[in-house]
Amino acid sequence: MRKMMDVQVWTEFLKQNWLVIVIALVVLLLVVNLVKTVVKWALVLVIAAFIVIYSGISLKDIGDAVSTVKDQAVEYSRNEVLNAMKNEAKDAKWVQNGDGTFTITTPNLEVTGTLGKDKVKVAFRGVSLGEWKMNDTLEAFVQEAQKHAK
């Protein structure tokens, strides 16, 4: 798989196409300064599309790069949350809700679920990260919070 962020590829592209890029930027500046309303932004999009097409980067390449970055960000966030669970388990506060669910809160985490179920909802620093399957770290976190509640 080609890496879009490969510096060598971009350097080579810039060396070979610097004149086209400079001309496109000048045209973009002229369009932005001279043309008003929706036509301006349509021209900007057309010029940007031309540069992307001319560069040989396909929409699939862009999509692959976005997917890769997204997957890396999700994995990093997941690891950050799991580390926070390990470090903050001793500070966890357990609340048994009236509807049979529980909520565990720490300074950075909120975990909501139902005992015996294999999924819990996780929020990190106020941002919902969706439902996660129970794993060893989550299970240990829940058990530690229960211990502190008694």
C-alpha cells in the first residue's frame, strides 16, 4: 500500500510540478480576490480538483490515507483510555442505577453498562467513544470500582 504521507514522494512531486502549483496558486488568489459569491468557490474547487487529478493522487488514495489516520487515532484513543482505566481504577466511583445499570466515574472516564452484559458505553474526558466489548482491562476496572463501592 502506498503511503500518502511519504515525504520523499511529496518532495519529488513538488520538484517535478512546482510551476503548475505556483500557477494554480496565483490563479486561486486572483479568483478569491476578484470573483465574488458562489462562482468563486466553484472555481476554487475546480482548481483544487485539477491539482489533485494532475498530481496522480486518486480519491481512493485520499480515502485510504483518511482511513489510516482515523484507524491510528482510534487505536491511540483506545490505548489512552485503557491506560487511564488502569491508572484511575483506585479513584473510580460506582453508582448502581435504579434501572439495573451501573455508572462508573473517574476524573477522566465514565463507563455505563449492565452487569452480565458483554458491552459497556465509554466516555473519555466527556467525549463518547461508543460501546466497547468487555475485555480484561474493562472487567478489572469494573471489579475494582465495585470493590470501592462496598
